[in-house]
Amino acid sequence: MKWLGSIARVAGVSSPFTAWLIQITAERSAAELDARLKSLEDPISMLHEDVPAASEAIYARLRIAESNSIDLDKADYERFSRALAVHDANGHISGKHGVGALYAAGLRVTDPAFILYMCSLYEDADKLDRLVEIVNGCTRGQSLRAQEVMNETGLPNAVVAAVFKTYESKRYGMCSQEIGLNQAYYGKA
């Protein structure tokens, strides 16, 4: 098909057929460019067609959970089985599989970047800005409690813990070993 587009461009728009062909080729090129840009802007959603809906279902459960461990409805496990497999393969989630059962004991959202990705899609940006401001302002020797930060920002515990973990990975602070609402972040840089 490339050769036909090349011939049409060389021939120019002198005939109705070549004008139509040039238009189709340009539209196809624009659509390909749009798809490539979208994959750069939102690479996680490009992993599988059901990833956006699965991510929304996961985040809805994280909003009400006290930790990163959640359980989806059986219908969601069935509906999103491939998208969940993609998330699992990419290290976004983990869980134990049983014979005939996906995530027999629920699943755990393990990747802080994935949690922040979902937060950026489904939460008000001002809340996330406030969270980053609070954690960024935590000085050496100061501590933050997850429950207090959650109350101040209105964000779920998983998001607060993800920001704590992100700052810990940069050695700006360290997280306590508690899980859930009792987790603390201690500033060290």
C-alpha cells in the first residue's frame, strides 16, 4: 500500500482518484501518529484494551481499603483476567493463584508508580499536589503519620503510602514497617 501512496503523491492531485488517495493516506498517517503519541502519554493503558477499566476497578477498591491489599468482585476477576495478568507481569500487582481461581486470596497493589498513575487519572490533582507538598516539607527528624496525611488530603491510604515509598526510594526519608493507617514516614534529608 505504501507504493500506491507514493505514486499518488508523485502524480499530485490532478485527478479525483489521486486527491482522494492522498487524503486517505494523510488521515491514516495522522491516526498512526495519534496512537503513537497516546502510547507515550499513557503507556500503562496501552498494555491491553481492558487495562483502563481494570485500573479504575482496582483504584475504586483502593479508595476504601486500609492498605494495598484488595479483593475485586468475582465478575471483575473474570472480566479483567487478561488485564490483571498484564498488571501482574509488569509488577503492578501480585497475588496467590489457586487452581481454578484467580487471586484466591485477593491481590496486592505493589508498584507505587502504578498507584500514583491511577491517582492521577481518578483523583483531583489539587489533592495530589497537597500530598506531595506535605511529604516534601517533611524535614530531618520530623515524622508524618499516614492517617493524619489521609485526613488532610482526602486521599486513600494506598496513595499516601505510595508517596512515602517514592520519597524513601530517593533516600529523602524512611517508612516505618507498619502497614496501613499506622504507617509513618520519617524525614532524613
